[in-house]
Amino acid sequence: MALGILVLMLIINLALQGTTPSVFEMTTLVNGGAALAIAAVGETLVILTGGFDLSPGAVLSFLNVVLAAHAGASTGSALGMCAVILLLGALTGLINGLLVAYLRIQPIIATLAASFVWSGAALLVMNQPGGQVPTVLVTLGTGDAAGVIPNALLLLIVVAAIWLVIKRSRLGTNIYAVGSDRGAAVLSGIPVRRTLLAAYTLAGFFYGLAGLYLSAQTGSGDPNIGQPLLLEIFAAVIVGGTIFGGGRGGAVGSLFGAYVLSLIVNVLFVLRVSDFYTNICEGIVLILAVLATTLGGGTERRGLVRELRRHLRMVVS
């Protein structure tokens, strides 16, 4: 569904512009949606387990200011900070996973509390916009390979490949099983707590990667930069076909969903619609996507659950 909508939005954009898009315009489009797309992949992992993560916006802000405040100008220092940011991102996810899986706090409460913590931490690191992201990271993130292929597109391909590896692994199977029917997953011997912990930790890793790219794109730090992205992250996931409640969907659809939202913003810009209406449109898109996935996926979801239970009965007998 997401791919079809993406193609439709591309056609609408081309029709409104009336010209063939240049390499620069395509690079701008790919770069503009990359951070949102990568963060949406992380959120997808959590939602597939039946969870809910309200912290990515605050995490992105925190990682952005840490990088802008502490990265040195040298290539070695910049690459070292990249590793630190990825580890910090994974750590934020690990903490969420511990709260949800082992302390059994409801995901919405645990991640809401975490968002307050990381928002406060971001303000402690930098209480106003400032700092500077190393030039080497800006060039690497927003440049082109061979002057034609955006580096962001190559990064998205790597992200999609990582997701496909996860999906085809035992962990991926466990994530879908836990999201489809947690009780049945327990009966089948799936380590639910470890699966949840791994899913949240991987989500944090993807937030770290998104934070790196967002920082490269902006070139500086801002303690509030990630907050406006929270609604867009959820919208991208839902437009991509992943349903709230878990067990159905995937991260590739979320990548497409992120660019559907980016193209919607482009359409509004071409039509000279005020920026004040952007959030309204995104909210409407989110509601319509939820309705579509709920109405269209109910029968399939029940079928998946019945099939899982049938296999479990065979195992038990």
C-alpha cells in the first residue's frame, strides 16, 4: 500500500511542478526524509511487538546536542563520536526495554517518562541552539556518491538490508509472534522478555543512526529538534502498513511511509499552502491510515493468530 501511495504522490508532485526533477531536487527529497525514515524503522520494531514508544523525538534531540557539543573537528574524533552516538541510542532503547520487559511498566508510560528524561538531558547539554557538527559528517551525510547517488539513499538501502536480516532471523520471528499473541508466544517457549528487550534496544540503535543523520543535515545542535518529528514517525509507520497492536507490518513499508509524508509536504509547498496546515494534514493522514489498516487488516490478523494457535496445539499434543 505504502509503495503505491508513494508512486501516486510522486506523480502528483511531477504534475504540479510541470518539469522533470533534477538530480539536485531528487537529492534534496531523499536527504529531507532520511532521518524520519530511519527513526520510523526503529519505531516499527517496537510497534510490531505490540508496544508503543513515545521517546524517539526526545532521544533524537539528546543525541543531536551531544554530537554538536562534543565532536571534534578531526575525522578520527568525528568517527569516534559516531560510535558513541550509536551506543547512546542503543542504551536509550535498552533502558526502555528494561522498563517494559522486566519492570512490567506499560510501554506508553515507560517511554513517556523516558521522553521527559531525555528532553531534560538535552537541555542540560545545550540549553539553546548552538554547537557545530563536524564538516566531515555533514559532507558524508548530505553528499552524493559519484556525484549522482545521494549518500542518504545508500544509507537507507543499508537500513533496509539490516531490517531484512532481522526479519528473517529467529529474533524477527519472535518479534512477530510476541506482537501477534503474547500468550501463545509464552506457551510456545519464546523468550518474551528477551525479545522485547532486543526490539527496544535495536529501536534505540536506529534512533541513534537517525540522530546522526539529522545532525549531519542540520550541521548544528538544537535541544528541541526532534520533538516535531514524533507525530511524523508514527504517521510514517502507520502509512507504511504496520498496525498498532503488533504482529503485522514491516520496516520497509515505514521507509516508504516516511517519503509519502515528505511528498505531502512538498505538494502543500507547491500549492503555497501555509506551513500552519502541515500538522493538520499529517494528523488527517495518520487517522486515515489507522482506519485503513484496521479495516483492511482485521481478517488477516485473526487468520495469523488462528494459524499460530493451531501450530501451538500441534506442538503441545
